Amino acid sequence: MRKFTFGGGIHPLSDMHEGKAETRGREVIAFAPDQVVIPMDMHLGAPSVPTVAKGDTVLLGQVIATPTGARGIPVHASVSGTVSDVGMRQLVGRAPSMCVVIDNDHRDEWVKLTPLGTVETAPADQIIPAIQQAGICGLGGACFPTHAKMTIPEGKVVDTLIINGAECETFLTADFRLMLETPDRVVQGTRLAMRGMNVPRAIIAIEDNKPEAIDTMREAIKGQSGIELAVMKTKYPQGGEKYLISSLLKREVPSGGLPLDAHVVVLNVGTAAVISDAILDGKPLTTRIVTVTGAVKTPSNLRVRIGTSIQDAVAFCGGYTEPPARIFFGGSMSGIAVPDDTMPITKANNGVVALTEKQAVLYEESPCIRCGRCVRACPARLNPFQLKAVLDVNDDLVEAERLHIAECCVCGACSYVCPARRTLSSTIKAARDVIAARRMAR
């Protein structure tokens, strides 16, 4: 069987580096905490505006914030109970976030739900609006509002939908378990997305280190017209949109462009599954599967309510094996370090990884030896050592932009392979953030 791949990237040296062994055999367990802290800015786009006040009683799935802007999506209560606070909190971003805090009454009383029908009978022109109303955004980590991604602008043509089951990031097995346990939901969501966009072809893409998921999804798509399965070589960062498109279709997304410019839309398998929930059951996005692993007593895959704290999720897993030196949202390659474990899990977070002192050690960087390993590893075909040089010497953002810093996906592959332990990825990310902030301020 042909296995697809892309240029650049890295191969995990062993399962010790991949970190998936601890949780790949763990079935998903549902967990609801006593309290949730739900941010209004979980998605890319303008933050939603709260519609509830302290003391209000809310139902599970009730709209607690309304959208603003073209990319806006509503926010829903992930538990039923009482609103105990509405206000600003410092989370992982630079600026504080508006949050709604709900004390869970553990009754799980749902707001009235309105399904659209079956995969075949749901009105095609109502699928994308229903996805927006359900508050769905990309569950692969980027959190781009799904309705905006699926709305094809006039003059654009999309001929292929890619369902991303790569889950190439270290430690994470949430998507793997989703495909094993509820493959029908992934397929139903894929078919609904195809109908909503009027796209004739879909490819479900899975890396070859997930043979059980490959077999399960292959069986699930039997008899489904237009849906095929592609097996990819295990390589990081295979799950990046541009690299999936390059691997599977041999098309290039132009510099500064979007997958739409290559006639493609890419959705995560988790996103496909919640599309199914929204259309077939009328349920908004209130939960997600999260891998909780590392220095925890029982590494697990949990279906958590949006707004669950890291602290509560880890406690459900038996607590820490030792005080963690560092905690990440996401895997260890491209994850975001959090200040403490009180941070809430949002729609964007597919993993919580707690690292020990030994695992989180920071090495002192030494001078670049011009070996070129970072260049070979870069999937975006950049020169990471050159970018770091212009940023270290005089913080030359203009020159960094000329060297196409915007094309960096911040995957961390360059830092991983660097024998001199250069802080390539973090330096580039910091510069990208400054450039983005300046553009937003204009």
C-alpha cells in the first residue's frame, strides 16, 4: 500500500520520545468537575460577549455568550448550575480573558435541543449555520471557527475535504481513541460537511503508527460514496494543514494563502465528530476529549467539560506522581507552557502533559555549527539558523519577514534536531507574535 508523506519533518526516535504508549490503550472516560471556568476568547476571532450575570441559573448547552464579527461563535454552558462569577481572569494569553464561572449542580439538565435530521435529510443549506450556532471551532488546536472555514467564498472552488487523523504531536492519543471508539460519528460528520459544502471527495488521513484506527475507519467508510482512507508515514508535523495537502494531493498552499487556495478544506477528526453531534442531536460543543499524561498516576483520555481546570482533570487521574516542573497544553513539541494547573481546558486544548524536573530540563545553548540539520527538518523549507541570527543580533523583524518568518508553523522540529541546543523555535515564535501584534494595532 502506498504511504503518503511530505518533505522535511522529523521521525520520533522511540516511543519514549513519542510518549503515546501510556494512553493509547486507555478508553475515553467522561468527567464533570464541580466548577467550570469558560473563557469567551477560545476561538480565533473576536471574543464572544457574555449574556449571563452572577447568580443566574443556566442549563447544559445554554448560550452564555453571543458572537461578534464574521468569525464569531456563541459560547455554551458546559454544565447546568449557577453562574458564580463573570469577569476578567489572567489565563495563558498576554491579556486577561473574560470568563464565565459556573458551579455545577451535577444534574446535567439540557436546554431544549433541535436536531436537523439525518445525514441524508438534514437541509444542506442549514448545515453550516447550525455548525456556527453550535459554537464549533477546530479541535485540532488552531481553533479556527469551523463555519468560516467551510464557507467557500465566491470565486473559490473546493474539490476535496481532508479529515485529519494524523495526531502527530507527541504524547497525544485523544484522536486515536475517538477513531477507535466512535468511528461512525467521524464518518457522519464527514458526510455532513461534504453535503454542507457540496464537496464530492473526502480523504480521512491517518499515520501508519495507528493500525487499529486505520482498520476501524476503513471498515466504517465501506459503502460511503466519495470517502476514502489514506495511510501516511509517521512523521512530525504531518498533521499541519499545508503538509497534509502536500502529502496527499501534491498541491502547494501559496505563501500567505489558505488551504482554500489549493481547493481544499481540512477538518480534524474531532471536529467532524462534533459536527455530527450538532446536526444529528442538536448538541452544541460543550465537551472534548483530552489526553492527560506525563507525571500523573493514571495517564488517561478524558472527555471533559469545556472549562474544566487542569487541576481537576489531574486529580481525577489520581494526582501527580511528583510535583511537575512544567505543564503543557498540547504535546511537548508545539504545546504551550501554562503558569499553573488552575488554567481551564478550552476547545483548543487536546492534551495536558505534566513533565518532571528531569524531563523539563533546559539545556544551555552553544554556538551554531552550521550543520544544516534545522534546514533539512523544516517542513516550511525555511532557514531557521538564519532567522535566529538576524533576530539575535539586532532584532531585525524586517529582515525576518523577508526571510518568510510568517511561513513558520512553530512545530519545533528545528530545535529538536539542533545539536547545539539552539532556541530556534521559541525565538522565531516570539518574533512572529510581535509582528502579528503590530499588524493588529495598525
